[in-house]
Amino acid sequence: MHAPTPTPTRQIRASHTATTLTVYQAYAPRLGDPAARDGRFPPAWKRERMTWIKPSFLWMMYRCGWATKVDQETVLAVEITREGFDRALREACLSHYVPGVHADRAAWQESLRGAPARVQWDPERDLHLNPLPYRSLQLGLSGPASRAYADEWTVSIRDVTPLARRIHDLLRSGETEAARALLPAETPYPAGPLEHLGAGGAGGTGGAGAGVSPG
């Protein structure tokens, strides 16, 4: 009997179809509610600021505390085009300097200044939000990438706050397997667009949550 293949230290895992991929963000209701209602981000969503998208549902739960943290009470599942996501990955720079990926720190800083996207790897979380020995992708979008995400790549926006609360309630009542059964299915996503960062972006480090904004 073969032992299960271990999860790579750094791997993109997401709910995805042939044409789309789902990422998660959490907002205050004043932004999250109209976004879910209209299926697009409202004018009040600041397109000039950096926004971080997370393909991992459980990492989002860790970040927003199961939708309990201030200004993170509405959790959105944002379905975006794979074309846009892949473009962001191809144009991304690592959020931290890693020897071997860039010639030196100055080269990394120069790359970072011109990159519309940033790749960061943070410890993935289990159902109880404990850190796992492998990492999950967080993708920061700024400038043209942030605007394209909001106005071009977005296919649909769903409010998954009730799902987050239902899973959390089941966990608190000790119904772990029932909670696990409700988790969105996430499978490995091709890392080809990250090849310029070395082994599919495997060079990225970064601590849990370091540099990540709520949105």
C-alpha cells in the first residue's frame, strides 16, 4: 500500500473550473453587502489600494475569525476568470526577498516597485485554524491589477458569511465531521504562471499574515 503523497510546501489550492477560480475576501457590511447583492464591487471599493485575495477558505476564516473581526463581518466568495488570475501570477513579485529568486535585494526591490501583484505564502490552516506544515497563496493586487480584478475579472460575488457561521457553530458544538463536510472543495491549481519566481513560486516565505490587509 502506497503512502499518501505529501502536500508540497507551497502549492496553490482553490475551487476552480475550466475558466474560473474562486477567491475569498472579508469586508465590513457597508462594502460586502452591496458587492454580494449586485455581483460587482461598488464605487466605494477603493480601486487604487492594494487588495489581497485568498484562494483558501480556511485561511480566510483564520484571517477574519469566522467573520467576527471588526470590518471583516461579511465574507465574500469572488469568482474570477482564470485568465485574469494567471496574468496576475505571471506579473507578480514575491512580497519578501529570497536569495536565488532575484540577483540581490536591490533587484528584488526594483521588481517589487514595478509589479502589479505580490505573491506571499502563509501557513495553511486546519479546520480549527491551527497552522499546517505547508503554505497557502495570498495574492496582493495593486494599481492596474486591482482595477482589473474589480471591473474585468470578476464573474460573480457571493456572500458566504452564513456558511462560515454554520461551520463555526458546528465546530463549537463538537460536530467536526459535519463541519468538514461543508468546506468548499479545493484542489491543486497549475503553478505554471509562477515559474518566473522559481519552482512555481516556491521561493516565497513570509510569516502568517505578514503584510496582508483585511480586504
